[in-house]
Amino acid sequence: MSDEEVWSFAAKEGFVIVSKDSDFHQMSLVRGFPLKVVFLKVGNCPTDLIVSVIRKHERDFKEFDADKSASLLIVEL
């Protein structure tokens, strides 16, 4: 799917986009709320490291999801 198709699908279904792709970071800055984007600023790394980062930031994800005014969360290593 193209980035635009992913964005439209997530918006329609009420999903949060979680991506390492900086394009979604940029789209979030331009388009803003209501769609939520989590930008994983981790570079090229193995999947197990990404899983570890996600687990480490579980509370941040929950708070971000609950914050109705937040549209972008940047998570770094």
C-alpha cells in the first residue's frame, strides 16, 4: 500500500500508525490531528530491538492514545 492508502485506512478505522518511516512523521506534522502517529526513530535495527523499544515505552503509548489532543509521539532508542 502507498503511504496515502495507509493514512486513509488508519484514519477511517481509527488506528494509530506506528512506523520507522519518516514520511508518516512528516505527514503528521502537515496534516495533524485526528490521526495519531508514533514515529520510531530507531534507524536500521533488528526486529527484536524494535520490540524491546515498544515494550519499554508501553506506558508512553497508552498515555499518548488517551490524550485526545496529541497527534505525534516520537520514540527513540
